[in-house]
Amino acid sequence: MATISDKVDPRVVRTRKLIIDAFLSLIGKTPFDDITVQDIAAQATVNRATFYAHFEDKYALLDAIIQTGFAQTLARWVATPTTTPDAYLERVFLAITEHLVSVTTQCRRSYQTFETLVEAQVKGQVRDHVLAWLKAQPNTRATAGPRLEVAATLLSWALYGAALEWKKRGQGQPPEAFGREALPLIVAMIRAVGDVRPERESSGV
């Protein structure tokens, strides 16, 4: 695998992008299970040894793509500071729904094969982000660490579950509208953790 210092090398960045772009091109027309490392390498115009210098296998490549993709989406949605739990959780929820739509659209043939990878990445990143957010709130700073960690885990599961429920309904209503129904129930968890008042604030979407 490439070292951290190697990743700043423009040649390494360029090669990784070739491999990622090759995979994304293949996954749009070929089921994931049918794609081989040789297929990806050939599409990227690199040899197998070069592929393995960057990724352990095609699952590691897929995991890296999912991780980076959702990290970028989440960062974009929460870039603007919020002052209320409702506004913050709404933005996180909308980031999840956008990512799910993007992944299922781009990888329609294979999504069920790696749905668990998507779920694990999204829940993990949301948990970490929510935990950092909870620790920064005036009314939860004094709350014991383990309690905040449990709360962040539960919130991440609730937010992902709400996004999944919206998606399973066939996206018959905008995610913002569904969020207005579901998020007050999730905000109640935060109230229980540290008495953070759930006032509404426009998310600007």
C-alpha cells in the first residue's frame, strides 16, 4: 500500500484517480461481482502490480470510494455553522439522502452487493461528526464521554434509518419534507442527553 507521504506525490494521486475513474466507469455497466482487478487495471491503463500498490483488492477500492464520496458530501452540507439541533441534524440527514441517491443511481446494477459497506461508512462518519458536534454544545459539554458516545451512535443509526426509509418510499416526497416529519423524533434524543433545546432554524435549502 502507498504510504501517507507517497499520497502527496502528484504521480500517485494521478494513478489513484485513473484507477478510481476506471472502476466507476466499469461499475456503471458491469455488476460488481463480475469486475476483476485485471479489468480495472486494463481500464486504467496500469498493470496489476500498480493497482495493488494502491489498493489491497477491489473491495478496498470500493470502500475508499464510498468513504471519500460521503466525506465530501457531508462536509459540503455542514460547511455553514448551525445554532440549533434541528438545523444541524437536517443537514446531516440531507447529506445522507443525497449520498444514497448518488450511489444507487451510479451503481444501480450492484448496489445490493455492497449496501452494507455504504451503511457502515455512512454510520461511522456520521457518528464521529455528531459526537464532535455534541461535545461542542454548551449543554452537553459536561455530559460523561461514554454517554455522548452512545448518543452519537444512536443518532447516527436513527439518521441513516430515516434516510433509508425515505429512499424505500420511492422518494415520493422531497427529503426536506420527510425530514420535517422524522427529525423531531431524533432531536428528542439530544434533549435527553443534555437538554439541548430543539428550536427550528432554516437550513437554507
